[in-house]
Amino acid sequence: MPLAPPAGASFDPGAEAARATEAILHDTLHGTHRGVVVDSPPGAGKSTLVVRAARELAAAGHPLMVIAQTNAQVDDLVLRLAEKDPELPVGRLHSSDPDPYDKALDALANVRTSTKAGDLAGLDVVISTAAKWAHVKVDQLDGPWGHAIVDEAYQMRSDALLAVAGLFERALFVGDPGQLDPFSIVGAEQWAGLSYDPSASAVATLLAHNPDLPQHRLPVSWRLPASAAPLVSDAFYPYTPFRSGTGPGDRSLGFAVASDGSGPDRVIDEAAESGWGLLELPARNTPRTDPEAVRALAQVVRRLLDRGGAATSERDPDPTPLTADRIAVGTAHRDQAAAVRAALADLGVLDVTVDTANRLQGREYDVTVVLHPLSGRPDATAFHLETGRLCVLTSRHRHACIVVCRAGVTTLLDDHPSTEPVQLGVTVKFPDGWEANHAVLSRLAEHRVAWRPA
């Protein structure tokens, strides 16, 4: 892993990111290990790294396969590769389902699509999901690929890696260790602590069997502003800290319409000034789709749009309107997201993204409005304490994050210490959800706006 700059040395985010990238590419192209692992914080340029590594491997005469976890991720990588290198031959391996890929790929002269890996043999880069690659057999090809890149590797279960491991000889694994763990629809307690636990992430299992593999990290988040990176880094990435690629004055968020003095407007102004806002509702145990909290989320979004917000940043010093497509609402559950969509529709807002943390992974917005997973709950379950869930919800924004939450969550955390059984041989995840929630709430308390809806 690259060494950090000496204590007291000035931090040049561009130089540090470039230094880390060069070390990663050197190990990928010239190293002797069968795998290279790259940990990346939110918005550090995972996709940019994957695209560059794919291009450099192809340019060096090493055809490769790329494994992503969803069709949207696959299509995004194909489009990014085509944009960076329109002459690079790329294959998009897809399923036989109706509408299996983004039709924008059909307009790209260098991209060939097929349901059969054999049809794409000989292309420099072939990209598909782990699920589709699992149906490909080496005997359908001219032999295994020499190289592979696994994108969003922490979202890949170890059994999915096992299903495709025979298709390549060496691989670059790129992912965010702070995101949500791979999803499993069955209990996996009987495998807990075993080196072949199928519910573990691909990276965890890979390193359990190959502890000497080179490990790198990307040290800079280009998404999170200077106001957010310290909190997210300290709360969720204590062993792999990172910095923001921007400074305190590089971004700003302003509004053409003055505050009306309401709770939503006051928390908007607080978030615009500091990057964080906590709209705190009175303490109460509520249904999961808490009607007051849902209305509060919708009202904050409505006021963000009504007040004519505009953002400036290092990308564009001219004010850019804060439009509906640059705002997202994040929740823990699908029924909460559905309730927020309905509340927004009642207020005439239709184009704002509203989704769960699972589906917001990898996405980026100027402003996010978040329903805290523990708001109004009578208990603190493992699901709601999941560090990855809170990490995703609080790390999608470029300018500001506003959290809506009932008062009393810190007391709830103290009253419900972890009761999960201790499993022998299982690496303890740190920080745990209890500690991460306390760290986030402690910081949010500095930006609290108490509000009792009428």
C-alpha cells in the first residue's frame, strides 16, 4: 500500500490520487500476484480507475473481461469506455431477457452486443454482470482470459466469485468497503466463521485465502465536499481514511428566495452554510412509514425547489440551478420510499429520485434528504444498525445532506446494546453500527433544527 505523505506535509489531492493510481496500475500490469485489491471511499473515482485500467491492459495486448454487479453498472462502464476510447473494441455480454441493456449502446460503432461469449471472442474488452458470467464455460472460449477486473467487488458475494473464478488468471478487484454488504435471501449462520462462507463479500473471502495480495486505497473523494469527508471518513473508514478533493471555499449553495422561518427552511439554510442539517421531530415511537417524517421529507424537497437554489463548484464557477434531478431522498425501506414519492406527488414534485440505500449506491447528487434508519423506532435491529446503510445515505451528496429524524435515537442506542451472537472466526466489523450512529449523530447535533410540525 502506498505510504501516506509525511506528517505536516501539504496535501495535494490531485497528486495523491495520481500517485495511488500509478501504484495500482503498476501492480495490475506488471505485478506477479494473481490479484490486486483496491479500497475506494465514496466518490473517489472507482469507475474512472476501472476504465483506465481496462484501456491500459488492452493497449498492452492483454484482452480482458470485466465483471460488474448490475446491468446498470455494466452499461455505464461500456459508455464510459466508448467516451474515453471510441476506437477500442468492446463486447457487451447480456442476457436473453427483453430489453437487457441500454439501447444507447446500439449507436456505438465500437461496441458489439451478444448473448453468447463466443460471439465476442477476440474483442479487447468484454463486460457483463457476475450473474451472466457464471453461465459462461471456459470450453466455450479459446481458454481463460489472462486478466479480469471486478468492479464493486465488495457488493459481490464469495459464491458469485467462485462461479466465475475459472474464467480468468489474474484480476483487479475494485470496491468500496464502507458500502452495504452483499445481500443474501437465506440465513447463513451455519457458515459463519468459515473461510468459504458464501454470504461473505468476494474481497473478504479472497483475502482470507490470499492475505499477501497487494492492497491499495484511493485517498481522495472527489464527490464529498470538505464539510462531509472528515465525518464520513472518521465514522465509516477509520482504517482507510481519506480526504476531500476540494477545500472549504470551493463549493457553495445559495438560494434566491429568503427563508420563511419554518423548520424546513431553517434546516435548508443550515445545510447550505455548513454542509449538514438535522431536522429533528419530537421523540415518539411511530409506524415505519411515519406520516410526519414523510411529510417533513417532502416539505424539505419542495422548499429546496421553491427557493431557487443554485450551486457553484470547482467544476463550474457559474451558479448551476438546483433542479429536481440533482436532489435525492434516501430511506431504509421500500415502503418508506413509496410513501415519500406519494407525498411529493401531492406537492407537485415528480422528478426527484426517491429510493432505498441499496439502490442509491454509486449514485451522486448535489443535495440529499435522508430519513434516518432509526427514526421513531422502538428497537435497534441489526438491519437498522448496518454501517453500510447509514454510510450510503450520508455520502451521496456534493454540497449538502439533510437528515430528518425523531429525537431520542441516542437514548435508543444506549438502551439497546448489541445482542447479536458472537461467532467464532468471524472478523469483527469496525466500526460497528452502534459506534457509527453515535459518531454521525454527535456531528449532526451541531446542525440541529428542532421542529414540531403543525
